[in-house]
Amino acid sequence: MLSIKLIREEKDRIIKQLKVRNFEADKILNSILKYDNSRRTIQLEKDDAQAKLNELSKNIGKLFSQGLHDKAEVLKKETADLKEKIKNLELDFSAMESKITELLITVPNIPHESVPPGKGESGNIIVKEGGKTPVLSDAKAHWDLIKTYNIIDFELGNKITGAGFPLYINKGAKLQRALINFFLDEGEKAGYSEILPPVLVNEASAFATGQLPDKEGQMYGIKQDNLYLIPTAEVPVTNIYRDVVLNEDDLPVKNMAYSACFRREAGSWGADVRGLNRLHQFDKVEIVQIQKPENSYKALEEMIKHVENLIIKLKLPYRILKLCGGDMGFTSALTYDFEVFSAAQKKWLEVSSVSNFEDFQTNRLKLRYKSLKNKKNILAHSLNGSALALPRIMAAILENYQTKEGIVIPEILRKYTQFDIISND
């Protein structure tokens, strides 16, 4: 969430930058500033009334001590009027704050100056490509391979829960677990502390990281308890630091978490969402950093390199894209997507987004750190990334590593799987 101070000081720049997102902000920002001016006027009037009330209270005490009860009673009537005035001013102040908040939460984050303009995927920029695409003859898509080798059962998942909830079985379950352990081990080597978070969060947590109200329709909710199933481990892990003032020496904070993730966005089951390509429930390892503002973009580059190295070690063809303004998430200032190439489907599959939110999330979280230099509380910057999301990585491995004998396991995973190939033998 943008701060009022920033809007006051840099309104024109914000309006210009938000146009990169195709977001027209001038009317909303002008309304916010109008309500903010009213709020500040009310605050001044309330402060003046409170000062008068304090002075009257002192005088009443003096008059009573001097035995001047009649004069004291006159002043008591004035204090009653002032108290009523202050009460009404507080209501007016709260009303202005509510109007400001209602508008603020509709304004997305300001794109970093390097974000290209664009309205959708076509505006994204490929910044790097790597890996070698296998040349396969008669390649089968992963949804056919999983039936051949009996490693994932979509029909049973549909029976138990519904479409988009696969059941991993046999060597499919072991490969899934191998990927999770590999990602966590690599994260530990990179200095991330492991957390196993709850998969349910409350409304305050979902609001603090920007899922509410922006993505409410994509989340599974439990209305009776006012809880939500997490769409990513970013939500509970980042909320560890909600309403927290860290010491500057505590930074950077580097956490990672494996979790199941739940999203309602899967929609229809056409060609683009078949098999593992898009699910309602999936597994993911998430990395989260809390940084000082001056270090956050260096940290973003570090996180991008970490995700890239995971894909390189799996020996999958990949590319990295810088997202344009129209394709970025609501809370992000700068996002890079990773895609791996599916040799059988002959298409690129997104497997990770790595983003810097600057202080947009931390303003909602009220996450600050105390400066060693001036002892002031400063909003930290938050970042996160998928390292990695499993379904499409699994799909790419199954398709790219298929042979006539079976599906060869990437060498880096064999110490986790304890087998080298998935076959019918």
C-alpha cells in the first residue's frame, strides 16, 4: 500500500509511473489527498479542543481548591461541551481515515523505472535463455506418460476432491518428494532458514501481503472461521513480521518454506490447462527476504540467480522474462518470471516468479526496522520468489527426460529418489 506521505510529495511521478501498468491514478490520488486534507484539519481542531479541555480541567481544580464552586461548575459545563465536540471530531476523523484506506487499497504498487510498458504477456521481455532443448521423436505429453507409468492419478483425485487435485502415487510421489527436498537443501546452502508454516491464514494476514481484497476470488475461504487456504507460503512466512520492529542488525531476513498451495483460478480444462499445467492444489517451495531498502535490488538479483541455478542443475531448457506493467502482480514493483520448455507440448511453462515489492507490502504489514544511525523506524523492503513451483517442473522433467526405456531421473535428484528411471519393469 502506498503511503500518504509519498502521495503528498510525489503525486505526479506516481501518476506517470502507474500509467506503465495502464492504471489511471490521478482521480483516485486527488480524492485521497482531499480526504487527507480534511483529516488533517479535523486533527488540528481536535488537538486544539483537547488543549482547551486540559487547561479547563486544571482551572477547575484550582477553583475547587479555592472554594469557588460556582465558577468551577460553569467551567465544568464548558468541559462537557468540549468532550462532546472531541467525540464528534474523532468520529469524523475515523470516517476520513476509512475513506482514505478504501481508496488506497485500490492503488497498485508503483512499477520500478525499468519495467516496460505493456498490456499483457506480449509486452514481457526475454532477458536470458539457457539450457539445451532435447530432440525427441514421438514425444508423449506428461498426461499420457503418467498413465503409462502409473505415477499420478487424476481420476482418483477427482473422485476424492475434484478436478485440479491430483493424486501422486508410486514413483510419482517419490519424485515429488525428491524435488521438494532438493529445493529445500539448495535453499539452506544459500542461507535461507526453513519454516513449516500453517496452510490457513486469517483475514489480517491475507490483507497484509496483498491477497485481499485484490485476489479474494482466487482464494479458498472457510467462512465459518473467517480463514483462507494459502495461495503461496509467502503469505504466512511474511506475516511472521507483521506489526514487528526489527533491529537493523537483524537484516537481512532470509526464510524459505515448503507448502501445499491452493488457488481457485484453474478454470476450464482446455489445452492450456491440461494435466499438471494448472492445478487447484500444488506444492511449492517459496523463498522470502526482508531487506533494507538500499539492498533490496541486489537481493532480487541474488534470488534470480538462485532460482536459475535450480533449473540449471535439473538440466531443463529455460528462459527468464522481465514482466511488463500490464502483466505484473498488484503488489510488485519489479517481477521476473522463469519458464521451462516442454519438449512434448512444445511450449514454455511458467515455474517461478521472483519479485521485489519494495515497501508496498511492509506498509500494510507495518514491518519496520530501527536504524542504528538515527534510531528512527524505517519501512523495510520485502521480496519473494518460487524456488520452485513443482507441477510444471514435474511436467517438464517427465516430458524432456522420456526415453523408450522410461523416464530418466535428473542426475541431481537420484540421491533423493534412490532410483534412476521410471519404467514398467
